[in-house]
Amino acid sequence: MSLRARLTLLYVSLLGGILLIFGIAIYGLVSVFLVNQLDETLIQTFEDLRQEISVEEIGNLNVLHLPSLDITGDVFVQVWGRDGELQSSNIQLKQPLDPAELQSTKPVIRDVRIQGVHLRVLTVPMQLGNRPVGTLQLATNLGVADATRNTLLTVLIVGSLIAISLAGLAGWLSTARALSPLQQVTDTAMQITRADDLSRRILYQGPSNDEVGQLINAFNQTLSRLENLFNTQRRFLADVGHELRTPLTVIKGNVDLMRRIGDSDDESLSGIESEVDRLTRMVGDLLLLAQAESGKIPLDWRMVELDTLLLEAMQQMRVLASDRLSLRLGDIDQVLVCGDQDRLKQVLLNLIGNAINYTPAGGEIVLGLGKVGNQAKLTVSDTGLGIPTEDLPHVFERFYRGEKSRTRSRDGKGYGLGLSIAYWIIRNHGGRIEVDSRESQGTTFCVWLPLSEGDCVSQPATSNEP
């Protein structure tokens, strides 16, 4: 059963239940009201009749005056003696109005059918002291009350059926209009499936803050995110293919050369070894990123003296800078953080290595470390080529390459994974990494990490996406 049909059935069922309860309540109240009116009439007639009743010497009842009979609704009266003989009556009926209660010892009022006529009968035993002297029965016709109740029942049933039918029709039409955006969602999803076009979006003319508007907005956001992920994956596969093709081409060329000359060539073997090392590093970094994003890389949390770690990284990178560049310390403070020492050192080596690779001869690289509030601030500044403004938002993406991207080194050994790994490490230490750059003026990477506040504990997981 469709959602539209289920909602319509729900509306009809709810309305039907409400009308049923309402109808039962109305029918019951009207019935009680009508019967109470008739009972009051019988009781009032009895009270009036008591003044006209006397007891004969032999002990029988004697009614001085009986009310006249009006067939439109007056009261029927029978006076029965203690011996069961009819003493007085205003109707031509010789049998008791309520034979079952004629010998009752207490007043009784109930419905009785006599010769097909529905009557409401009041039976009152009469006593003189403790001695019974007879029975008085009064009755009134329930025909009008029955007709009223039957008419009311018919009106309630017919009215309920009409109301339910109209509600069903209105529910069917209103749900069709309300659910039409969902049909648009379905159609769009099917079109995307058939055409593999994630650029499609659903247009909604209604208010954006209602349930359907929120659903469509969430669906469009999901489509946008899927489109970005799909484009990223496609670019990633293309970049991986490009990065793999270059070293494989070099290896194949060197192998072909050695095959032609029929001898091992030291230069060719060195080229093959270099490219194999490059492939090994790239595959290792890819595996590291994949494991990091799946949460399978545990971090060894301990107290880390960040200033000492920075000095160690600087000493290691001096060899790479040699005399071509000036690598020096700026302002530095003693800083204690909680983290994985090896991973943090990997970030420092990556940032300093990038600065060395992209700073021309005679340039300068300055390392700084300080405290800002409850955070440590580590900076790596260079006077290198800089990064184009349009490339800055993407420098932490895997394999991203701009026209002058720093993710690829000039010697061909870079492949755009180092900054992605650094980004993941810093984020999972509860910090953040920022970059500020101007073309031909230089670049500054700034790493923020929370200062240690006591014992080291694992930081909460954070998103791995830049």
C-alpha cells in the first residue's frame, strides 16, 4: 500500500473513530434525556393521582378521578386491588400494563411491550400502614421517543458516512499535494541513477523550514557532498595513475636500455632504485592515510617537549638546506603538549622540508614556537615561491596540483601526500593547521596545538576531511 493510501486511511480512521465516539455520546445523551422526561411525567402524574385515591371499607383502592386519555401522549392509568382485580382504568385494557411487576413490593419503572406497543411503565405498590391495599400502574407511549432516537441514529450514520467520504477525498487530494515533492525526490534520484549526473538538484517552491523543505534541503546537500566526493575520487584516481605512470615509465625505460646494451648499467640501476623508493614511499603514505581515516592507527600519547622536538627536526633538516638557504630559529618558548612524539616530528619534518624545497637559493626559513592562551603556536615561514590564492583552500587535499602548487617538489620526488598526512595528525591531536601565502613573497604554515594540562589522555576523534 502506498504512503498516500496509508495516510488517507489513517485520516479516515481517525475521523471515523471520533465520529463514532461523538455519535454514541449524542445518541446516549438524547436517549437519557427523552426517557428522563417521560419518567418525570409518570412520577408527576402519580403525585397528582395520589390526592384522588382513597381506601374503601373493604380495603380496596378507590380513585375519585382519573386523568383523561389523550392519544398524543397522555398517561395510561390502571388501579389494581389487592386481590388482583382491576379497580379503575382510563384505557380499554383488561390486562396489567406490566404483568411481571404487578406483585412488586417496591416502585419499579421499566420498558414494556404490550400488544406491539412500546410503553414506559411505572408500578407503585400502595400500602395502608404495613398492609398492602393495591397497586397503581402508570404508562406512557415510547413511540415518539423511539421515532426520535431512530431519526437521530439515521442522521448520525448518514452524516458520519458523508463526513468520512469527504474527509477521505480531501485527505487523498491533500496528501497527493503534500507528497508531490517526495515524488520529485524519487524522480531526481532515478534520473541520477540512470544518467550518473550528481549535479542535478531538486527545486522546491514551498517553505524551506517545513518537514518537506528540510528533507529536500538535506537531500540537495547530500547530492552536493556526493558530487564533491565523486569529483575528489575521480581526481584522486587520475592523480594516482599519473604518479604511478611516471616512475613506472622510468623503470621500464632503464630496463629496456639495459636489455639493449646487454649489461647492467649503474646509472640505470640507480634510477630504478630511486623510482622504486619513490613508489614505496607513496604506497606507504597512501596506506597510512587509509588506515588513519578508518581509525586503525593508534597514537602513542605522552608528554612532548615541543621546543626540543623542533630543535631536533631543525638539526636534521640543516643537511638538506646546506649552505643554499638560511634556516634559523625565531622566537621560541618552552612548550609542553600531549601527543605522539613521532607523528608530531613527522609534521615538523614535512613542513620544514616543503619550505626548503620551495625556497630559492639565498632565501630564508624561520621557525618559531610560543604560547597563545592555552594553545601552542608553531610557525614555519619561508621567503619562497608562495602559493596562488586559488590553490590555498586545497593544499591539504591528496595529490592536489595547481599551476605552482607546493605539493610537488622540483626534483619530482613530491606527490602531494605530505600535507594531507600532516593535516590528519594535527586534527587528531585536537589542533589545527593553517596556511598564509603570497605569490613571490613566501608562505607561513601555522600549527595550533592544545597545551598539556596534566596527564595525557586520548583526544576525541575529529573529522579527517580538510
